Amino acid sequence: MNGALPFDRDRLIAMPGLDYLRATMDGRIATPPIWGLMGLDLVQVDPGAVVFRGTPGPEHGNATGTVHGGWYGTLLDAALGCAVMTEVPASANHATLEYKVNITRVARAGQVLEARAHVQHHGRRTGVAVAEVRGVEDGKLYATGSTTCIVLEGG
């Protein structure tokens, strides 16, 4: 954890989502364990938008030798949910109601991909976000996604 504070639900609820994510990105609060397992890094946080970078490894492969669709789903769910989280106020939380993934191109282990997500709508009860996943080196589109999240007052 390198001196980062461990996950604490009370801390999460007490902070606006934007502040919490910035503290996570800066290393002041530990990242969710799934990010490490899947090779994901939060690299940019702005109001209503985030950027993740991910590098799938051989352990994220499928039977055809390409990146498993679940890896794209995890990358997109993280990016989409965190984009919505940037708009969530203190004393609230959010949860994914649904998300959709469209894989447009196969990726290989070791290839760096970037997911850029932004909020299209944020209301008192719901947030909607969209994202694209592109290759960092080739700029090609590898996947797209969208989500609807529910905002839960009081966490």
C-alpha cells in the first residue's frame, strides 16, 4: 500500500467522490484490489470524467489467445463508475445498475489500452456515462461502453 490509507467505507461516504478518487490516484488512499489484479491504473480525474490505463497480461487471456471479454468489462466498469463517482456528493455513494460493453477489436497481452469515460447525465438519483477504449500506441478503438448508476444517499 506504500503508506496509503486502506479502504474505509466511512471515509468513502464522508468525502465527495471527486476528492476520494483524487486521493486514490495520488496514492493517499489504497486502490480497490481488483484494479491491481486486472492491471488497471487511474491516471486522470476531472469533474465528470476519468481516464484509466490498463495492460492485460497473459493471465487475462481466453481460449483464442486474445484478451478475455471480461477484462474489457472490468476496465469499462471501473472507468464508467468512477466517472459517475466524480459527481457524487459527500454522504452518498453509487452503484452500477447496468452496463454495456461492445468489443470492436481484439487486444493482446502486454498491449496498453486507455479508457476515457465521461458523464452524460447526472441527477439526484441516477448517473449515465459513456466510454471508449483505445490503444495507447495505435489509437485504434478496441471497445466502447455505457452505464447507468444509481446514487444512494447515505451510502
